[in-house]
Amino acid sequence: MVFSLSICALIVITTEVVYGQEVTVYGEEVTINTKLGSIIGLRTQELNDYVYRFRKIPYAKAPIGNLRFEKPLPYGPWENTLDGRSIAPSCYQKLTPLFEDILQLSEDCLFLDIYVPFDVSTDNRKSVMIWIHNGGYQIGQMAPFDGSQLSIECFGFFSTGAIKGNYGLWDQILAIRWVNENIDSFGGDKQSITIFGNEVGGFSVGLLALIPSNKGLFQRAIMQSGTLMSFSLQGNYTEAGSLNIIEYFRCPTTEPQMSLDCLRKIPAEVLIGAYFHAKAAQVDLLPFQIPFTPVIDGELLTNDPMELLENTVSEASIFYRSLDVVKGTVSGEGSKLLHAFQSGLQNYFHFDANDHIPRHFLCNVLAPAMSSMTYRNNTKVTKVICEKYGQASNKIELSKSILNAFSDFLFNLPTTRSLRLHSKMSSGNGNHYQYIFSRLLPYLKLLYPFPSWFDGAIHSAETVYQFPSVATPFTNQDEDLKIKLMKYWTNFAKTGDVNEQGLPQWNEYDILNEYYINLDVEITSGQHLYEDRVYFWLKEIPAILQTEIQINTTEAIGNKAPSSDNVKRVTTVLIFTLAVSVWKQ
């Protein structure tokens, strides 16, 4: 019970009829007849043009009572005219300053918002974009981008192993299926659907693109600052956090059904409070360690995503590589870490990030955490990460390098690895493009007062340019960048090709040249983004692990009858050499 989405139909047409469905307009209100029933919406102005806006369309039954911690059930048709003029309630979550305008929270929050341009035609169906937003599976709503919202935390990804979890992914699939089956009533083409998202939204997009049963539901995918290989979102803490919640409420721990029956009786607002207990009990303070995320459940996700993708004859890999994809990051992904510092993390570790980030944070906190997440606390890996990113003697350059370590590990490396695997096999592959977004809007500098030495585009900065309904003061340069970015994205959604005459050429990514585009007020292009740093993670660290395999193998042969622990250790190192990331069931 996690995601409600916003749909952007790319429609440029001439009449007030949508595929045989008459649209009736009374002043600012509009009514449309669909296969499921009639909906009343509003006609609003966006970017000097009008759109029809239909909000709060239910795609699933309310996930309350016995439907909490279950796969969503389709909402089905409705009898009376559905009121699509009001904003849906936001899903239960902790209220943060970014979302302090939330007026209503509810566990019943699985809705769609659909936006259709004012002029529509029966002759030319238009492409559709489905936005899955970010928020670390912890926060999010529709207001900031006039788009999607999510029900997050334990509600969507509670799992103990015996209790399967992944309800959030099932929600997303049901929502996309609803769009596929009903978007023709709004003028959309179900054969041309693009799913796109930022951070966990991008991660979700990557996972959805790896599930073969989704074939035909969408044709293209855009992953912004998140891919299916994003280490921090791979279920490492889900089971522990879920068990903590069960114990917190003193529910039965041995029988899964009894655990669920107990938790379903607890009010949602109380359950959310327990989420923070689970987070505090099991997860360190670093911002990339998230308690409730997707897990390998044996149904939607049958194996580690890396292994599924690397098995090029598997249905999952074939489906993933058949899609057209765009993947990218921003130049200042480390702003996520800076935000954590300013929210109290720096006080815990006794430094002031406004001045600089000390080397001891890198070597004693960040590098060990990275090693713990993906390399089983390998001390050699910790050491080389410290040496690689802790070389600078100038404290400002050192601070930037530490942010690079954070950015590379969580965002840049997963993006590059997934691009390489997507393009590794040429037969049957869709188009694939890489970008980096480097513009920091002057307005955002005031909104997010990061240290003066920080000069990157903050995490999720590109989303401000993607959504025209965001009331942000753009300079002329930023207005131009916004238009170009939106053209790239919508061109891709229409055809799978980002380019058009008049736009700077964006070359397709391939494993030999690794072309990318740099989206800034002056758009440029390049090859082999962060080449030296990528080489470190994909060549130097695996070489260290390979050496350990050889040493451990020699020891095992010398001992003739190695213990099960030694065999397990050798196997574990081998797994990390090949996969780097591991999902825990």
C-alpha cells in the first residue's frame, strides 16, 4: 500500500473529445466518462496553456483493516460521479519541513492524479508518463510537484521473511496496470508508457523494469539518482526493523499470522511512531541506511537484482534490456549527506561541516559503513576508500572529496554499472542514455543554505525543472534549461529518442564510448563520466577481493578439510567480487 502516482499525458491536439469519450466543460469544471465511471475534474492553466486535471482517482481499495500488509486489491468501478477536484490525503509519515503543508494524513491514500492537455483528439493517441517520487520510502506526497505521493515506511515494506513484504511494489504495479487499462479514456496510448522517478522512485523504476510479468505495461524508463543497483535501498535492514516493531508492540513473534493480526489492530498513527523506534534500534545515523525497503520475496524479486540482470538469458534481464532507458545523477548528490550533517549528524561526530568535513569522519565512519554494507566489514576495503578519498591536504578539497565518496557509492557507481549491463549485449536492447545535471538554481541556494564551499547541484535539483506547476522563480537561463530538459524527457517518452532538431545532440550511451550529456545552462557532452573514480570501485576494489579469494583458497587447500565457516567466507568474498551488492532475505 505504497504508491499513488501522477500521470502526464503528452497530448497536443485540437478538439474536446477523448477517444470517443465526450468531455463536458462547465466553467472551470470538466466531466469525463470512463470505463469505470464518470469523473469531474478541473480545467487549470499550466505554462500559458490549459490542462484538464483529475485528482484523487482510486486505483486500489483502502489498505486498512485486514488489507494492511497485503497485496492491494483493485478498486473497480464506481456508481456516482467521482469528484476529482480535491487533493487526496497524504499517506502516514513523519511531517518534515519540506512537507509541512500537509493538511490530512490517512492510510487510505492509494490514488492517481491525471493531467491531460486542454486540446485532445480522437485521431492521435498520445504518450503517457508515470512519475514515481522520492522520499527514501519514508516521506512524500503530491503537493510539491503537484504529482504523486506515497504511503511509506513499515506500511509498504514490512517483512520478516515469513511475511513476504513488497506491498509497495505491488501497489506500483497495480497503479501502472490501472493506467494501462484505462488511460485511453483520457487520450493516452497504452502502447507508449514511460515510468520515471527520482532516488527511491528511480530505484523502484529499476525494479519494476526487472519483473518480467510487467512486460507490456510500459515501454520506457527514466531513473534519476537511483537504479536497481542502489546499495542503500536493497532491504538490508527490513527484516530487523520489522521484528523490532513486532517486539515493540509485544505481538507474537513465532506465528506470522498472529503477528499480522496483532499489528492490524494498532492505529496507523501509533504504528508510525514505532517506525522510529525500529530505525533507532537497528540503523546507524547515516542517511543511506533505510529500515524498510524492497526485499527478495521469491515472487516479484526472485533473486539479487545484479544476478538477475547479469544472467542475460533470464526473462528478467531480457525484459530489462528491451526497454528504452535514461539514467543519470546530479553533480552534488553529496548534498544529502550535508543535509544530514546540518540536521544534527555533525554534532554527534563533533565537527562543523560549514567549515569542513574532517578526514576522521571519512576513515572512521563513512568508509567502514560502506564496507559493512557491501563488503562484510573488509578492513582492506575500508583502508583503500579512506586513502582514495582522503588524500587532499586542503580542507575544502578534502570536504568535496568526502562528498564524492558518498555520491559515488550511492549514486554514480550504481548508475554506471547498470548502464554497462544494459548495453553489454547489443541484441534486443532498447536505447539508453546517460546524463549529469549540474545546475544549482539560485533560488535553491537560498532555500537550502549549504556551506559556501559546496558548489554542486543538490540532490533532486532536476525535478524542479521537470514540473512546470512548481512556482519557482527561474532566471532566463534557467527557463531555457527547463524547456530543453522537458523536451528531452518528453521526446524520449514519445519515441525512445531524446533528440530533436534544435536541441544539443545527446549521444546514446555505449559500453565503449560511454557518452553522457551535462545538463546545465550551457549544455555540453562528454565521455566516461568520473572515469578514475569508477575504475577505483569496479577494478581496484575487486582486485583486492580477488587477492583475498586466492589467499583463502590456498589456506583451505592446505587445511585439506576446511571448516564450513571458511568455505562460507570464501564464497562470500566471491559473491562480493562479482556482485558488490547483496540483498538479504
